[in-house]
Amino acid sequence: MNSDIRNNRMSNATLTVLKADHTPLANQEVMIEQTRHKFLFGTAAFDLVPLTNGEYAGERKEQAEQRADKLTALFNAATLPFYWARFEPQRGKPMTEQLKNAANWCIHHNLLVKGHPLCWHTLTADWLLSMSNPEILRAQTVRIQREVSNFRGLIDMWDVINEAVIMPIFDKYDNGLTRLCKEMGRINTIKAMFAAARTENPSAILLINDFDVSPAYDILVEGCLEAGIQIDVIGIQSHMHQGYWGVEKTLKVLDQFTRFNLPIHFTETTLVSGQLMPPEIVDLNDYQVEHWPTTPEGESRQAEETVQHYKTLFSHPLVKGITWWDMSDGGWLNAPAGLIRKDGTIKPAYEELMKLVKGEWWLAPTRLRTDEDGQIHFSGFLGDYALTYAGYRKSFSVSRETASAIEVQL
Amino acid sequence: MNSDIRNNRMSNATLTVLKADHTPLANQEVMIEQTRHKFLFGTAAFDLVPLTNGEYAGERKEQAEQRADKLTALFNAATLPFYWARFEPQRGKPMTEQLKNAANWCIHHNLLVKGHPLCWHTLTADWLLSMSNPEILRAQTVRIQREVSNFRGLIDMWDVINEAVIMPIFDKYDNGLTRLCKEMGRINTIKAMFAAARTENPSAILLINDFDVSPAYDILVEGCLEAGIQIDVIGIQSHMHQGYWGVEKTLKVLDQFTRFNLPIHFTETTLVSGQLMPPEIVDLNDYQVEHWPTTPEGESRQAEETVQHYKTLFSHPLVKGITWWDMSDGGWLNAPAGLIRKDGTIKPAYEELMKLVKGEWWLAPTRLRTDEDGQIHFSGFLGDYALTYAGYRKSFSVSRETASAIEVQL
């Protein structure tokens, strides 16, 4: 393990175990084990919507459940889809209940949920096209307030705005958001969307998110911060259908954003296990293929690159989460971007990630003996833990702040 | 002439000529002629510094004077060099007097002067390297205040900051400004530089200037405006050593900036009359050649493209100035970018520009007869004019605001 990971992700913990009478549990063997990472190891989990809403049956349901088991075994966070065009295909009939079912399922399976996205020019509602810009702004604002309010407590983390760099100059087709953003400017659009979300859930974690990692994006973040917009997390997409960025580019991208001293999430991380998309494609959506198979060589490459990418990001102190995109092959662009093949079997990348996330970077059940003050000392990754002793099972957390003085009362 | 030029650059003027006794000069023939464009047709005029400071002698002096004559015959604005490394090669010994001589010469030759640039990571003072960032900020601020104050009245237009998009990530060599900008961020750096300039000359025209015409630049401008920085003019470089942008790209670039409704200057316009620089060059400064000859074919192409480029820009209502870069061949990068060849003769581009600026877009001396109210009506380009009658010569201006009611008192 490299020293950056040790320094940025671990803590030397001192735990005092107290008996029911508040006296130290001296000279006893206890067991501790990690139960959750503080770091968000997430994945796009759109598949959970049909699964949790009874849309699968028979063998398909069984397969979906197996995929879900693999998801929860590895990850502690899930991104659920709120694309306006799909979430509210008929105006006034949003899929609120379906998404609540999915979000509840996630929470019961220890997955922190993020909603994605609240405002985006792609897959926005097509009825905006008949509106004036003030009407579009109102509709978009009301939609944000509705979702953030309805899901408060279930979803307290949102990609508020997606791809604002290109939003006002997006020229593939007419849409309400591009019109609005062109008139209002990027910063004022972002300001309005963040304000709408913040009003309904002041303590929510609100992200800006973009695939553009040129200076345009860090300048936009700077402009937003100067304009007083409270961005909680900077979201960076890394859809590497055309090839792994490599460590150098990844660090260079991170370097652009470190000066803000804000948490960074890699929100959409793609590494394919088949042939690479040709480099001349500019908009990934232009690459439409019927078959894009996973290959043995591709799977080896994907596994290696995944390990490298996660190690690079996990080493960086400001990165607080990585979301894989998608969990299974055949999602966006029909790409072999999954950790799971179409037949439901896992790829080497899944196994390698598991070795890191629940192996090298994880404290497995460990027996330790308390000293005469009831203390144990251990080095662990930031997150949640359980202590078991004589039929008791107590949970505790290891954070930077509390690591030196954790108390567990039996 | 296209209708955009007519609509955006001309006015239908009504001029009332009054005799000394304030009664109308009825039914008399007068002559009017344009003397100056409101639009800034400018050029980099670095050559004027040695010329006006006695650094040329004999034949070289004669040649420089001939070049200067050609400059003043065509242009009404000049950009003078304030590159810190050259302006103050020895710390504490700035070339203030030399630049004052050049600026005075310009003013006496009806050239509006712009100083370029006050803050730039390239050609900045190398003694900044031994300073801490707070010291660099102070030195840079003091330098701006000194120049803007010393030249107030002579130079009231400044490129305050040059190439801020790349400034904090410029990685060719260490320099004080990149260090500062990396720490402060672009917007705060720009804010500090504009504040320093504004304090010393509140009515100065202050520009931001960049070669980057990607969304990064318009996002930066938006961020600056949101942060309350008063940018008077957006400066856009267009060094087309690798080939003319063409109308479509030019309009697209303009389109990015029109939403700010701020004046736009094309501050550094280059079209070469020799072979094009290879497209793979990213930083133009990397292309170093000993010989880069002007060719007959290149000169024809340059002339055509120049006409096209100036027509495109002159048609756009927000563009208020175009600066050619350089006046003579063999300047920056030794490029055949001049309107004048190394032997002092003019190229077709010079002649074509002259046909526009002092021909198609100009009111040559014209005889008109006043009506019984002493009025004449004419259509003219915005700018300054002279009326002559019976030994009198009176000047007047045609602006959007006054065009319908101009009075000239003999």
C-alpha cells in the first residue's frame, strides 16, 4: 500500500471498551471488523429501479437479484437515475414512487444514494420546448424543488447540474435548458439550480458535474465560487471508452481542482473490456454499435487499469468517492463497461476491485486483547466498524477527528 | 457594402451650418470630408519606439519614417509594447521616457494608443522569481499603478491582463505570474490587476485579452463579471499563422461573447503572406525559423483573407476595433505577417485594407449644397469630419446619438 493511501485514508485508532457499569473491560479478547468505508465506492445502479418495482419476473428477476448481490457486496453507494425525460415521461406523472422504492432498497442495503441529475440539457423534458425562457426556468426550478423535497432523507446527495460547460453551446438539437443557459449564462443558471435544491434540503451534498476536464471547467467552478454558490463537491466524469487516461493525466486533472480545497467525486468512471472507441469520436453518443463484445484481452486490460485508476484516486486526499459506470455490460452505448458480463458472471476487474475495497483497504475481523485500561490500538481505514464480545455487537466509527479517543460501551 | 456594415457603422446625418451671426448658411456649397473613424483600425506599432527615440540613423531612419507614414495613412490606433521584461530590463529603470516619446508621437499623428500588456506570465520580470507570492503581487500591482499613472492622458487604454486562461497552468518555465495566479486563482488575480489599473485612471478603457477562444475564455469573462470586475472591452487575439479562421469560425467565436453585450476588440490579428505554420504546432512560439519568406501567392491569399476578416468583424455591432499584428514582415516569429515587406514596399493586403478603410468605408471630400435652413443631409461612417467653406475649416463628429442634429458654427 502506498504511503498516500495510508496517510489519507487510515487512522491509528485507540478504542476504549467499557462494560455496562462504565468500568474498563480489561484484558479481554474482543473482535473488531470494518463494516463500511467512509470513502464512497459507488456505482450507477439504474437496474435497481425495475428490480425494486417488480418489473422483473422468473429467471430475469433471479439474475437481477444476483447482480444486486454483487453490487452490495462491493459498493457502499449508488447513483439512481433522475433524467427528467425518463423520470417524468408524461408531464405531471413523475416516477416518484418507483424511485422511492429503489432508494429505500439502497438504504436497507447500506448504499448511500445520489440522484443524478436534476438539471441537464440532455434527456430534459421535451415539453420545455413550447415554453418561454422564464417558464422554463420556473418549470426546472419547481422540478428540482419537488425531487429534492420528496426524497429528503432518502436522497441527500444530488448532481444538481450536469455538463454546464457545454450546456449553452450544445448544438445537436434544440432543448429548453440550452436556451435558458444561453440567455442566463452558465453561472446564473447554476446559481438558480443550486438555490432551488438548497432551499429544500439545506444539509444536502450538492454537486456540479461535468465531463469537460479542460480549464473551462475549473474556471467555471472558480466563477461559481466567486459568485457565492456553495458547491459541496466537484464532480468529474471519466468515461474512458476511448482508453484509460493513465496516471499522469488523472493527476493533472486533479491538480486543476485541488486549489479549491473542495471534495472531489469521480462521478462516472468507465473503463471498457472490449475494443476501444475510435479516438476521432468527439461526442461519445455518436458511437452507436449493435455489438460491442467483451474480450479476454480487454478484460485483463480493464482489470489492470481499474486497479491503477482506483489506486491513483484513493491516494488523493481530496477525492472522496468514485462511481463506476455501469455495473453490467450493455448499459450506456451498449459498451462492455461493466464489472459484470451480460451472462451475470463477474469480470477480473470486479475481483480486483473486491481485493482492494474489501481486502487491502479493509479491516477484516481481527481479534485484539484489551489492556488493563480496556484499550485496544489498531490502524484502520476511515469508516464504520463493529466490535463483538461475549454476545455483544457494538458499532463505532473511525474518523480523523475521533480516532484517538473512541469509546464503546457494552 | 453589406447591410450590417451600413446599419452598424453608418448614420444618416443632418448638419446645420450656421454663420458667425448664428443665422443659417443658406443655399451655399460646402465641402465635407471624413477625418477619422470612430472604429479603431489599429496596428502593433513597436517600431515607433526606436524611431521616436533617435535609435535609427541614415537610411534606416528614412525607412522607418516611410513605414511610419504608411502606418498613419491607414490606421487610427496603435498598440505600444509594455512587456515588463523589456520595459524594465533593469529593475528600477523603466523605459518610461522612451515610451512617452512614442506615445506622444502617436497622439500627434492622430493615433489612439493602447498599452500592452500590464500583466502577463510571458516576458514578465525575472526578478519576481526570487520573491514570495505576496511580494510578487505587490510588485506587479505597483508596476501597473506606475505605468497607468505615468501615462494617464497619453495612454488611456490598456490590456490589463494577457492570457489568464493559461496563466496558472503555463508549464514551459517557472515565472512569478504563474506562481501567483496558481495560488490566487484567475479571477482574483484579474480582480487585483484591474483594481490597480482602475485606481490610477478611473476612466481608462481596460481590457482582458486572450488567445484562447474556447469556452474557457467566455466562462472566465462570465466569472469576472459575476465577481464584479469592470471589464470595459473583451480582447480576442487571432494570430492565424496556421491559416485564416474563415467566416464561420469567426462568427462562432463572436457568438460566444455577444451575450455579455460588451465591446469586443480583435487585439492581435495575424494573417501571413507566406507558407502556413504547420497545424501540429500548439504553442506558436515553438515555431522558430530563420527564413519565412513572403510569396506572391501568399500575398494574394493574405489580401483576400484580410478583406474577408475585416468585413466580417466590421459587420458585427459589438466589435469596436481591430489591431493588425505586425505592421512589417519579420516581427514576432519572423513571420511574413506584415502589410509591408522587409524592403519597405506595401503588399496587396495593405492596398486592399486602404481601399476599405479610406475608400468604401470612408467619406472622401464631398461637395454639398445647404438648403434654405442651412442644412445638408448625408450618410456617413461614425467618426470625425471637417466642413470647409470660404476659408473656414470646422470639425464635427457623427455619432449614433448626435447624427440627427449636428450644428457647425462658422
